[in-house]
Amino acid sequence: MSLTANWSYPTAVRFGEGRISELGEACKSCGMERPLLVTDPGIAPLPITERALDAVRSSGLEVGVFSDVDANPVASNVEAGLKVFRDGGHDGVIAFGGGSGLDVGKVIAFMKGQTRPMWDFEDIGDWWTRANPDGIAPIIAVPTTAGTGSEVGRAGVITNEETHTKKIIFHPKMMPEVVICDAELTADLPPVITAGTGMDAFAHCLEAYCAPAYHPMSAGIAVEGMRLVKENLPRAYKDGHDLEARAHMLSAAAMGATAFQKGLGAIHSLSHPVGSLYHTHHGMTNAVFMPYVLKFNRLAIEDRIERLSAWLGISGGFNGFLDYVLALREELGIAHNIKDIGVTDGERFQLMSEMAVVDPTAGSNPVPLDVPSCHKLYEQAHAGSL
């Protein structure tokens, strides 16, 4: 079966091996003459980035590069990128890379023509209506990992350096006009990044599926996304050049981000403070918390997990699914406790618990979260006690 297609859900997606060659034409289709490629310092010097730049230049366009982007992006990254964008006379953004490059690129394009501070556009109520939509530059997104799915999202996650809290900056026009999903760009990802980003995609699908809001379309997308992860993440982890598995993981990542408009939950609520304070890999942190949150939510989600297990071919209902998650983490070399990812003691548990309950993802957890319950979950994840 050919894994090449053109999709328009939720935006225009050019999916298939080698399609990075279309990047210059895609820029022209969005009206760009001088795009700025935004990525992170780890990806900027790689051959895949040069391929992307060559594709733009071969179309007769001038292109700049901005790569001062942290793994957990902060406001100063956006400010620095905006200066480069404006000083260079750029007219659009190519958001290129993993979640950090994609998010910063999208927020730079969004903030290009705004006069209010970035935090005035946090995803709270109708704050997005404060923005001038005519001031948003066109965006093309090119994922080089299969995890966040930010390429098909209308928001960017940026950390407020003063409060060490992650904020979601949202506007409908932050949705990229064109996405290029080329599995060849992900072939050389190290196994550890393949595992972390793949589990991020799985966490997005799982939490969206379990969120209590009514959105059967999102739930259906989430289920198929989890099937793709189950069948293809171990393959991609073992053989990065298995391009069929890589392609399916790109699909799963985009599906997770499409599905989580239904909601996320405590996996993300607990992970975000850890990432902000300890600079851990987001997807890997999600993977560590996953079984602890599953058990915490059990009474509210058991029936749904039993249906999910049947669809995925996992026997044993809820317990069987939990065992599957634990076995998958072990197969991918993922830690069982947060000590092993850098949270060596519990002195910040109270602070992290207070941060977790006000995280934007907390409200859609199937079981209401409060500070004591978050504190207990941190203690369990630290001790490795299920």
C-alpha cells in the first residue's frame, strides 16, 4: 500500500517520503517570498535542515534561519525570534523540527503583528479574540519527530520564565496553512528520542480518549492513533530506517494533536511542572507518569479502557492494558520513576502540586485533581510504587 497522500484534515497535509522537495512550492502557495525557518540548535546543522533550505532556495526564494530555541521553549526564545523575523524582513515562517521548534515558529508568526504582550493571548476563555488576525504571518509546519503533533495544532506551549509555568498561546489562525510530513526526515532520530516522542503521541491519544467531554470524532481518532503507536513504535525504535513504521508514527502524532481538542489530563498536568523545573523531555516525562495516572483514574475510565483493550487486541481489560503500558515502557527503555529522570528528591512536590492543579490540562482529567491528590501521585511516581 502506498503511504503517500494529500489530506485536508485538519489542514492541508502533504504526506509521503521525499515530499520535503515541495517546500519551496508550498511557501509560494502561501504567498511567502522571504520565509524564516525556525528550528532548534540540535536540528539546525543536520543534513535534513539543509535539504529543506535547498528546497526553498531552488524555488528562487530567500530564506533565513532562527534556531535559538530551548527544548522547553521560553518567552525569550519568541522575543529573539521576533527580532530576527522583523529585522530580516521575513513574511512567513517555516516551523521545522520537534515540538519546540514548531511551537516557537508558530508563536513568532502569530506575534509578528500584535501590539499586546504574548501572555494576553493565553488560552483562557475568549482571550484569543484580543489578537489582530491580519497581523499573523503564514505558517508552514514540517515535523521531524513523531510526537507533539503541533504541526496540526492552533496553539504553542511557551514557558513563562518568571513563574516557571507552561502557558498555551492560542489562536485559530495559528494553524499552519500547509504541513509536510516526510518520514525520511525522522529516519535518523536516536532511539531514545523515538521512544520519548512516540510515547508523547500515545499519551495525547490516551488522555483524549479518556477525557470526559463528549466528542466522539476525537475519541475515534484517538483509538486509531493508539493502534498505530502499538503496532509501529517498537518497530521504529528498533530500526529507525523502517520508513513504513516512521510514516505511521507521523500519522499517530498528528492524530493525537487532533484528538486532544477533547481534552488531556493528569499525565500532562503532572509532567508540565517537572519539565519546567527540571528541564526533562516532555514525552519521556509523560511516559513515566502514565501508569500512575491510569490507576488514579481507574474508577472513572475502566469501562472505556476495557473497550479500548478489546479494539487493540489486548486481553485482560483494565489490568491487561496497564500491564501493556508497563511492558511497552520497559521495551523502550523508559524509566519507571521520576528519580531516574532527574527529580531526585521531594522538596518541590508541594510546589509542583500547586502548579499541576492550575495547569490548563488539569480540568479535563476524568477524576478531579486537587493539591493533595497531585502530591500523592508525585510521591508514588518518585517511589515507583503502583
